[in-house]
Amino acid sequence: MFRIGHGYDVHRLKFGRKLILGGVDIPNAMGLLGHSDADVVVHAIMDAILGALALGDIGKHFPDTDEKYSGADSIKLLECVCKLIDEKGYKVGNIDATIIAERPKLAGYIDDMRKNIADACGCDVSQISVKATTEEKLGFTGEMLGVSAHSVALLMKK
Ligand code: ZN
């Protein structure tokens, strides 16, 4: 009836890259480095959803060696993942995600992220939680070398 999954992802921060989080283009001097748009929170969410059905991870479904995914819009990839679980007879119950970033302040973008993710998953925004925190200037997120994200997803049989 229920399946639960966990996802975790990290991307390196780099000057001159776009900062895309939850499908929102956030003005910032630094952005995340990656083969796709490097949307770290959407990647963690996809891994949580795939993990819930033991379907592997996003590296398996969208390999970074494939040119097709160069600069890919991760929200579109999330749509593909949700289509896949739909075919397996499941739907999203709820998703919770945490972004760990020293800067910029993300509070003003959270609701737009939740809406983008809910739209991709075909569910209501009330089923999607996104939170942001810092690690008090400690470690790689604190030193602004990178941004990480955790997520859990609960799936329900349709
Ligand atoms: Zn990633």
C-alpha cells in the first residue's frame, strides 16, 4: 500500500553558473555545477521517489554521459520519474525536502519551488514540503563550496 524512499544529492558551487532550485532561477553570483541544470533539490526528490520503488537512482535513468541530458531541465526529468511510478501503479502521497545552503536566503522562493514540484508530480502543493537551512558556516555547505539536499517521499498505491 505504502512505499517510502530517501534521496540525497550534492552539487559544487561555481561562479557564473545559474542557481536553479526547485525549478526556480534564483539570482545569485554563484550557481551549481552539473551536467544537467544541477537542480540539487529536485535530484534528491527524484532519488527518493525512485528509491521508494527500488528503481535505482537518477544516474541510472538519466546518465550524465548522455548528451541528451546536457543542461536538462530537472523539473522535466521529475515529470518522467512521476510517469514511471504512475505506470507502476503508484502516486505521490507526500514529499519532504531540505536544502542545505549557506547563501542566498531561500525563504522567498520556497512556495514557487513547491508549486513547480507539485505540478511535475501531478499532486497538490499541500503534499510537497521544501525547507531550507544552513550548517552554521561549517563544512562544504557552510564554506559555500556546494549545496546539498535531502528528501523523503511516501508513495501510495493508486
Ligand atoms: Zn544532482
